[in-house]
Amino acid sequence: MFSIYGMSGPVFSGTLEELKQVRQLHSLRGVRPIASEGEEPGVATGASPPREEAIHAYQEMLHHDQERGPLYRAEQIMQRQVITVAANADVAQAWRTLRDHHIHQAPVQDETARLIGVVSERNLLTALNIDDGRIIDSLSRQVSDVMTTPVVTAAPLTDIRLIATLMLDQDVDGVPIVDDNGHLIGFVSRSDILRAVVADPPLSLWR
């Protein structure tokens, strides 16, 4: 399942198909994250399960000491050390945080550490004048003035193929991962998914 978190807290929780029908998504600006999910992981909707013979043949091709097992949950590939930005931080400070940690976006939290949005380089550039990576001039703006909110999140047990689908459908580069209480526990980016797919030893994306 997926959820949407905004300034007033959680405003939606449901499946990917239900999420696509939520009108709020059409007004989201820039990149957004993702959060809670309650569904059991498994094969993506509409996918045909492989035949037992095919599974057996595939497994025979793998070295048993290299096979790390099925990979299909957000918790298996997410970044657990999440860099966050405070909603009341100024935009210049937020830009330096992204630059110092070599990231392109970060979840935004309020003073109670509640997830309320996500801020990206593209958001910050609406209030900053950057030249060769250095801040030349900045407007008097806080992160809360330019961030994307509400933000879409996913649960740790979310199938990574559903997350990838969401990224493509909504043109987002990352999804925050939250637990059942809405606490931020990780972040999945496009790079995380790509690294998982090309990882050596090989990873299986199906059971």
C-alpha cells in the first residue's frame, strides 16, 4: 500500500491503483517521496507466474553461494540513514545539506519530526541563484515555502516493482519509506533500484 502525507498529516492510504485516482497527485510539484504499505509483497498485479520448470532451470544456472534470494521489498534496498531537512530551514541551508551529502532531494520534517514533504534541487532553484555549484544570491524563503507537499510514501514491505511503477507514473526520483506509525525509516531512490537490478552476485526479482 501507499500513503500520502501532507502538512495536516496522512490524507490517503491505499493501493497503487487507488493512488492513481487521487486528485491531489495532479497538483504535486516536482519530486515527491512515498510511505506506508500494508499489503503482502508478491508478484506485481497482472504479472504471470513463471512455470516451475523455468524457475528450476533459472536456479540451476546460479551459483548457490551467490544467490541472495528473492528481492522484492523496499526494506531490502532502501537507504536506512536518511538525510532530512527541517521545514523551517532556509533554502540556502537546505541546498548545502543536499550538496554536502551528494543527494538530489531529501524528506522534509516539521519540528516534531513528522514527515510533511520533500525538497529537491529543482525546488530550491526557484529561490536560489547558483553559479558553478555556489550560492550567488538567495531569496528569503524557508524550505516549507518551496517543498513538494503532500508527499507519497510507501511501506517497508512494498514490492519494489510497484515503487518503480509509481516513480515512472508520477515522475518522481525517490520514495520515503515509513512504518505503520508514519515514522520515516528509509528512502528508496531510482539509483537504489538500479543498483539492486545490476548487483553482483545476481538477485532474483521473482519467487
